[in-house]
Amino acid sequence: MVELKPTLVSADYSAPSGTGAGALYLKRKRAQKLADATPIVLLHGSTLPGSAVFDLQLDGLSWMDDLASTGRDVWCLDLSGYGRSDKPVPRRLADGTEVPVTDTEEALADLATCISYVLSESEADQIDLVGWSWGATISAAFCSRPPHAVRSLILYAPQWLRDTPSPMVTPGAMEKGYREVDPEKLVDRWFKGLKPAIQAEVKSKGWPMALIASLAACDLESQVIQAPNGTIKDIGRYWMAGKPFYDPGNITIPTLVIVGSDDQDTPPAQGQAIHARLGAQSKTFVEILDGTHFMLLEPSRVELFNAVRAFLAVPE
């Protein structure tokens, strides 16, 4: 018997940002025939907007496609200053420096607005929340502050306390609202963690060029990515300073922590530290062989997708 793939439909939405600084871009993808299941929200990290990566077609499949094909109602957003969302004007101080845009507290406000919007549009009572990297920090912090409407939490490549400096934390980043990221240099950063054979496979498939094209579509007027520096400020004042932004012990809902074995940005030990501190009775840790921080763009994304789907398939 041939298994027919469900027909997927997508739509774009706009919602007020949590801080009142313009509008947020939200994307929705779902099967025409929805299952009676909790909606899913995907939250991006500190550099790549959700609209550029979560629905990026690689070999004809995106992460949103994979989740929506199970009958789920899947959403992603671009936080304020990222991708297709409005870009707040940085506040300028008397000495001429700027306040970094969209720190974690401000991102939490955006996430709260997004979740309220999704619940209203989906006519649901709860969501499942998936956060990647800094998005995992925001998601975990949100779930550590009940009450909330999150049924289960997935922390993909989460950050935790650092015992080494971050190359992203520079005096210049602390004095500007935004930073510019060259897409090709971003690919170079990604490839530093990939084994040569996997690099060759990814290149042969054209996946790096697909990512660059997706990023260009988010900002047609620029050859670089403009990313807010609020997250960089928070790396310095929290994660490099030995001060966790949130307490994992306050997270009591079912939680999956999933990491790549070759992640150089947030090594597996950081995810293990979070998992050990979770207050949830139901918690799972998964390490995916050969995956890096960017494994949603790598062959190991198959294992990532499968693990997330299996976790979310637990009966409600």
C-alpha cells in the first residue's frame, strides 16, 4: 500500500510585539485535515530568524513540514528585530553608544504574545514549545515562570553557564543595537564543527546555498544578516558571569533536551547540566551522533526530527 502524504497549507500572520515595538511575523503550516492535537511553536536562536530556517526546504522537506505531516498545527515566529518582523530603532545613550536590541526579557514578552495569538487562532488551550539555542533559553525561562500554557518543552542545543569566553561578546557588540553577520562566514562557522565527509555531503546537496538564499529572502535590501545584540549582552552578563538566567528546577512539565555530539557552540555538557537540574518528573536527554549546533540543516536532522516527533507523540 502506498502511503499518501497529507496536503499542507501555510499562511503568514502579523501580531503586535510584546514590547510594543512594531509587529511580529508568524508563519503557520498545517495539514488540511488537522489532528486533534496541541499546536507546536518553534523558536529560533540568536542569529538565524525562524522564517529562514524552520521552513527551509532541504531535499523537499522542512522541519515544519515534518511536524505538520503528522496532523499538527505548526507555528514559528521571528522575534523583534529578526527576519520579517519589524526592527526596533536602538535607543541611543548620551555617550553615543546604543542599547542592544531585544534582550531575553524582551524576547520573553514577544513569546508570550505569540503564544496568546496561536492559542486564539488555533482555538487551543495549550501549546508544545520547541526552542533552539537562545530560543531554548527563552523557552525554558518562560516555562520556569508559571502559570503558562505550555504542555511540553523541547530544548534543542540549549545554552548554559560557560567556562570559556564567547567570541561573540565584544565591546562593539555591547555598544550597538544590531550586528551584521555575513551569511558565507556563518556557513564557515557552521562547517567548523562538521566532519569532512558530512561537509562534502551537505555541499553536494546544495544546502548551504539554500540557507543563504533563504536568508536573503528575509532582507532583500542587504547582503548581510542584521541581528539584534540583546542576546550577546545577555551572554556576557549571565552565562559568562556564572549567573543562570532561569532556574531549570522550576520547570515541571515534560521536557526533552536534545543535543548534537559535535556541537561546538553549546557543547553536550551544557545540555546535560540543564537536564540534571530540571524539576520535571518526566525528562529525557538525547545526544545525536555527528550533529552540530546546526543539525536541523544536516543529515542528522533525520534523527533530530524523529526524536522530537516521538517525544511529542506521547498521548495528551
